[in-house]
Amino acid sequence: MSKIVNLRTTRKQMARTQKQRAADANAALHGRSKAERLREAQEAEKLRVHLDAHRRKT
């Protein structure tokens, strides 16, 4: 005899799986690691400080 399956639960699980696949694909295309984000923020801060140091006082 076969196992009884709740179709609603199966559909929800399939939808979760598809959403996870899409999220993984987006992360691969657009995602950056924490180290990359931190390095970029540090470079932006360094550039801002450098420009502020060369600003004319009026």
C-alpha cells in the first residue's frame, strides 16, 4: 500500500525549494562576502577622510 501524502504540504515544500533556488542564484550573482563589504566600507571611509582633509575652509 502506498503512503498517504498531504498535497498542500507538498506544494508548500516545493514552493520553498523553488524560492531557495532563486535566492541562491541571486546570491551567486549579486552577493558579496562580509569581508568584501567591510573592505569596501573602509575604502569609502578612507576616501571621505582624505577629501575632507583637503577641503578649503571658507
